Amino acid sequence: MEYLNGVNALTLVFIAVLLFAIAYRVYGIYLANRVLRLNALNVTPAVEFADGHDYVKTNKNVLFGHHFAAIAAAGPLVGPVLAAQFGYLPGTLWILIGCVLGGGVHDMVVLFASVRHRGESLASIARKEIGKTIGMITGIAVLFILILTLAGLSLACVSAMHEASWSLFTVIITMPIAIVMGLIMRYRKGSVMFASVLGGLLLVAGIIGGHNLMRNEWLNQAFHWDVNTISVALALYGFVASVLPIWFLLVPRDYLSTYLKIGTILMLAVGIFFVHPTLEMPALTNFIHGGGPVIGGPVLPFIFIVIACGAISGFHAVIATGTTPKMLANEKEILFVGYGAMLVEGFVALMALIAACTLVPGDYFAINTPVASYPSFLAANPHLGTVDLPHFIDRIGIDLHGRTGGAVSLAVGMAHIFDRIPFMDDVMAYWYNFAIMFEAVFILTAIDAGTRVGRFFLQEMLGSVLPRFNDKNWLPGFLISSFLFTFSWGYLVYTGNVSSIWPLFGISNQLLAACGLIVCTTMLIRMNRGKYALCAAIPGIFMALITFWAGYLQVRDIYLPQEQYLLACLAVVAMLLMLLVFIGAFRKWYQLLQIKKLSIDYYGESVKEQVER
């Protein structure tokens, strides 16, 4: 493996661009035309149930922005950075392969299923395709997993912004900017371009002006929030964003952040092109067998749960059966919105991995190892001492030791690359805070969209007991649902930490991805897609098996020895719920295939042959 060390980062960028372009033009179109058979003549839920609040026909470029911003939360940024503990090679392979054959397929198939089921949730689809009991279990499991997912994403944001006034200010200003954009696009016809340019200019002004504003002692203290304050503020933000009209904050914020995200990633790619950085992290580290300070388990199977978003993610199923199908104007756009957004997210994940791996290993581990355990880690690994970290601390003005969660090490890596571009050598602090805002915007867009979708799920479930909750226009109903859901994940954020919650988030997230693929495979079998259903079934079964394996190891080797019994129970409950769903789905597959076999035996020909005849 020595010949794989010291690779130029530009090589990985070229490989990713080439692979993803071919995948979209070949496999993506194959999925659209052969597997799903998308039809532009079908009326979408956004048109059929248009209400101006949740069901809103949306321009495909704006919808791509919303969908990408909603799915591309902390996962494609934080997960690859944490996985850098194992070396750059495992994460790179999983991102490239998983995104093309797993994540892209998952997002397309689930979005297609929701559109055909009138924009309904994954639980509702499972109820109709498999059975009422499985639908109810799926609803409970999805709600449970969504709570863990939002908690995991939020903790990464907390780690980056606490006691960092400038970083916090740059994140907060994105909210009023998004509201102004939303009002312009809502009430001024044909103003999307104007709103976009205005939003971009205000963002740049906020980042640059924030540095000078934070020199004021009063303002600096006003934005100098501790961990608990930020935890509460995130929950309050999720609640407010989930009850506001979708066009007021969520859509313009997602649209704005999409340009920010894609623009930043392209800037990072350009920076890599100019700088030609070498990957300082080896292809494989000594922690591939386990015992690392960031992720305690071995590279197999933990690489598949640490890198979720960016390869394949169950959280995408929540968005693809939540807000996106209610905004899709044309069924043919599923390819662009579903598969296209997933490939872009995969590229984002690879850029994050590259940025982290350009750091010297000692600096990377100093940032991502908790302060309390760093001395013992350094004693056991004396060759992993810091090299450039004191220089980074001096240039940025923040103590970077022990800022776990991946967000800070990614920001430092990005700032390190940008800082080496010609004429950019004196603005590292600006690049660092820009990178923090870039990451936080990813997370916040997932929080508002995820909380809104969680409210949909909870209203559906409460509506089966109290019918009044089925009325989407009943104000107390969605206020109560939003509060209960927000409180659930907010409590975990307030009391948890990244090292304990992130693996649990990964397990839950990947089980949900397997659930989405397996449930939608049932629909494809019912629609007589035959062998084409394997495109969804194979990655679904693979993810189910690999995640159960990782979950078992996490509970046995990490949670129980560390007496983290609550987290162990949550992991076991998530796995048991999903196991019941999978068993129900496999039974339905067998029944559908038997019916098809009996039909062939009776008529002496297949359904396809009958249609052709």
C-alpha cells in the first residue's frame, strides 16, 4: 500500500468528475427509462393538490436547490472527515461506488414512489404496498430514526459554533437574507435571478463585515454562545422553521445555500487545481482494525455507517417522501432532482475527505480527539504530534484543540488549501469562518426540512388516533406536532455528544436507507418491473446486512463496555423495528412473485408477453 501514499488530491477529483458524469448519462438514464419508466404526462401531487403552503409547483432548478440543500446536511461533510481516521482510501472507494449504485438509486426510487403515491410518506407507502401493520411499524421506525438523525446533525453544528462569535454571526445572518429572498421571489414575478444575486452579495458582505463587527466588545459577547445556548437555539430554530410557510424561509434558504454550497465546492476544486495538495493522510492508517480516537470500531463495517450522506443515506428518503414530491412539477424531473443531486452530494463528500486528508495526521487527530483523552492518545502514538496546528491557531484566533465532530477539521483543511492560493495568504481567518458558515448552512437546511417532515409523520400517526390531526390546516395540530418532534431531538442534542451520537445516527440512517430501497422494491415488483427491481433490491439488502453487523459491534464493543445503556437500547430498538419491516417486505415479495408465477403457469406466458400479444 506504500505506493498509494502521497497521492496528489487532483487525481481523485478527476476520477470523481469522470465517474459521476458517466453514471448520470448512462446509469441514471437507464433507471429513468427502464426501471422507473418516468412519464411527463402523469400529473404530480404539486399540481393535483396545489395549496400554496406545502404543495407548491416549483421551478426544477429551484427544486434541485431545495432538494440538494435538504439532503446535503452535515453527513457529506462530517462523515468523510471522521472516516479519514482510517486513511483516505476506504472513504474514497465507498463514496464513489456507493453514490452511483446505492445513493442515486435510492433517491430516485423513493422520490418516484412518493410521487406515484400522491406525495405521501414512506410509512404510508409501506402501508399500501406491504400492509397496515408494517406501515405502522415503518412510521414509528422512521420517526424514531429521524429524531436520532437530526440530533446527530445538530451536534456537529454545535461543536463548530460554540464560543466562536464571528462564526455564529455569519450563520445567523443567512436567516434574514433568506426571508428577504423568499418575499422577493413570492411577490415579484420573474425575480429569481435578482433575488439570487442580492442574496449572494449580502452573504459576502456579512462574512467580511462580521469580522469588523465582532471587534466590538458588546457585539462579540452577544454572539459568544456556549454549547447549551446553541443547543437550545437550534431546537427553537427547527420549530419556527417547520411551522412557517414553505416559501417564506425553507425554499429561499435552501436555494441560497445551494449556490453557496456548490460554489464553495467548485472553489475548493479550483483551489486543489492551483495548489495540487498532497494527501498527507496515508491510504490506510493503523486504526483500520479499530481503537481509533474518532471512531472506535474497525473500518469494516464502520466505513459504511460513518459515511452515510455522500454515499447512501436514509435521511434522503425523508426528504424524498416529504417536501420534494410536493413541489415536483414534472415526473421526468426525478432524474435531475433525485439522481443528479445525489451525485453532486457525492462530489461534496469527496471534497470534504480531501480537505481533511491534506492535514498532517497529527494535526487532524489533535483537533478530533477530546481534550481529556488527548494526552493518553499522544502517549500511545508519539509519532502523531502536532505540526502546523499552532500556526493555524495563531492565524485563525481560536483554540482548535479537541473541537471534535469533524466540522472544525474540515474548515481548517479548506482554509489551509485556500490560504495557499496565490494572493490569498493573509486571509486564513476569513476562509475558516466562511467554511464554518458553509458547513452550518448545510446542517440548518436539513434541520428545518427534517423537522417539517417529522411534523408530517407525527401528524399522520396522531391522526390515526385523533382524526382532527389529519386536518393539515388545523393550527393547534401542526403546532403540537412540531413541538413534540422538536423537543425529542433537541433533548438529545442538549444532553449528548458527537462521539456517542454519530455512530448511532449512522446505524439508524443506513437502516432507513435499506428500508426505503426494500419498501420501494415491493412497489417495483407489483408494477411488474421484473429483473429491473434488482437495481433497488441488491443495494437495499446489502445495506441491511452491513448495518446490522455494524450495529451489533457498536453495541457489544463500545456502548455496553462504556456503560452507555441508553444508547445501546436505542440502537437495539432501531434494529428490531427495521428487522420487522424487512421481514414483512420479504414476505410480500414472495407473495407477489408467487402470484406472477401462477399467472405464467396458468396462461403459459408472462405478463409482458400478454401485453405484447
